[in-house]
Amino acid sequence: MGEVIYGNVGVPSRLEFTIVGAAANEAVRLESMCKILGAPLIASQGFVDLMAADWVPLGAHPLRGIAAPQSLYTLPLDGP
């Protein structure tokens, strides 16, 4: 959760759409934890606080480039 800046970066012959900012970096780090923790979806505490669901806690884990370990969550595998 947070602010990002997005847009096209590069020269006219080679433009790429990109997103930058601390929230974008955190999202990439969360996505990388899916394989490590064996979860198809991982959410941060900030997201869980805003989205009502039956979140399953995965514990606190360090994320590269983020100072303190973060509480991570996923959804139940069995579904509703």
C-alpha cells in the first residue's frame, strides 16, 4: 500500500511502461515470497487492514530492502 509513479520511460524508439516507488518495490518483494512460502498470493499487513477476508497469517518475514520484518498473509487454499 502506498504511492507510486508510473509512466513511459526511454526514447521514442524504445519506450517502456514502468512503475517506481517504495510501494512498487514492496509488491515485488511480496511476489517473490510466494515461491518461498508456497502461497499463490501474499498480502502485507497494510493491505489486510483494508480488505476484509479470512486471511491466514504466514508470520513475520524479512523483505530485501525493507528495514523490519513484515507480517505476511495469504488466503485459505480451500476457498469459500
